[in-house]
Amino acid sequence: MTHRTDIARDHARPALPTQLRTALQLAELGLPVLPLREGKVPFGNCRTCKHSACGDRPHMKAGGPCECPAPCHGWAAATTDPDILTSPAWARAWRQAQAVAYHPGGAALTVVDLDHADAIAWARENLPATKTVTTTRGEHWIYLGTMTSHNAVRPGVDIKSAWSYARWLGPGTGKMALLPDAVRALAVKEPATAAPATSAVVVPAPPGDAVCRHRSPAYLERGIAMAEQRITEASEAIHRTVYRTFLVVLSAHGWCGCLTDNHIGRLFTAAQEKGESLRHCEVAWSNARMKLGM
């Protein structure tokens, strides 16, 4: 039975700011969120970090959550923790917030930000269809998968994923597709001058390696086979085994561009045969890439 005192107490509770209510709903869906102030930019540094006195870059390079009590350091403040979002330290920011942003990379997503009609036309001709969100000037195309963020990869096109934030503008329409190689390729800078037609393309080797070992088919095949076996023979902690196996494969074979869709498909198949969903495989792969800074 509800007592009148309980009803009076509920009515006495202050209503949550609209932006905070939206943020809490998104956090429940697994999207790390943060408030944006006027001008659609994150709130400034707290007193401790005024003018970046703490050194934002190392903090951001680590990819860890912001340790300041109030929203600070842009995307690094994004969180799914309702206790942080509703804490007194964040209250002032939510009262002043003009919009809500989220960290795509933290949710294993990549946003292709298309700023005008020409960029949208280009995307429709060159990128696979995916979930689309209308923005004030163009569209956000959202893919499942994580990569490093890059601005101005072509006229009117930005990529927002790891180490970045995107404004929440609604759920959008369409079915989300996996992050295609065509988007990853946008982040690869063209050489300043074209190489002669007879020159071979040289792939930078990891420190300490004079030659890319992965040019040997046997070396790469052995690594993929061992990874498949490790997943197949796992009897417990399947989630953890899949993620750690992906991490090992990427750390050994992911820097030289030798991994193909066939190799990745074999790993995903082994994981799915152990009961993992395609969604979990994609998230585990993206998280492993993000962990290694790929």
C-alpha cells in the first residue's frame, strides 16, 4: 500500500534534467556518455586540470576513464556508470548541458560524419549501407567496429571512433553493418609523391624486425591454426579466451596488413562454434585492436 508520505516525497524530488535522463537511458544500452555545453563541445577542465596542467595527452593515450570528479578531458570523461552520471560533481554540468555526446569507440562503434550533401553522395556510392542518423548539416553513418579517429579524411568526412566523441541525435534508421575496409582505408594517408611503377611497396616492420616475417605463408598459417586450436580447446572462460586469443593474433600478425578476411573469419567461426555470438566476436576483435592502438 502506498502511503501519502511516500507520494509527497516522490513529488518533492527534483526532476532530472532532460539531458541527464537521455544520458542514463543511453548508458543502460552500453553507450559511454558525457554532457556537451553550448557550442556542442565538452565541459572545460576542472580546477586541478586547468589549462591541461595534469597533461591530457598521456591520459588520453592510455585510453582510460577520466579520474577527475567532474566531467573533464572530453571523450575520456564518457561513462556508463549511473552513480558517476548522477553524482553531485556532475550535477552542474547537466544543468547547463545543451546536448549529450557518446564515445563511439567505447561502445565498439565507428561514426562516419558526413558534413554536407556532396559527402553523403560520395558515401552512398562508395560505402555499404548502415544505420544512418540525420545531423544538422548532413548524416552520421554508424558501423559496428572500432578504429582510430581521423578528421578530414576527405572533403566533408570525419571518422569518430576511439579517442573521440559524437553528439547523440537519436537512434537513426536502418540496420547497422560491420565496419568495412573501405572506411579503414580512409585513414591511410597517401604518400606525398607516387612511387615508380616498378617499385615494390615496403610495409614498415615492427621495431626490432628487419623483415616482415608474415610474408611467409607458413608462419601466418601456423599462427592462425594455433589460435583456432586455443579457442576450440577452451573448456571455460570462453569470453576471456576469445578476447585474449584475438589480442595475441593481432599483436603478432596485425601490424603488417597480412591478415585477410579469411583469417579473421576462421577465428570468428571457431569462437561461434564455442557458443559466442557474432556480436561478441566483433566487440572482442574491436576491443583488442583498441587495446593495441590499431
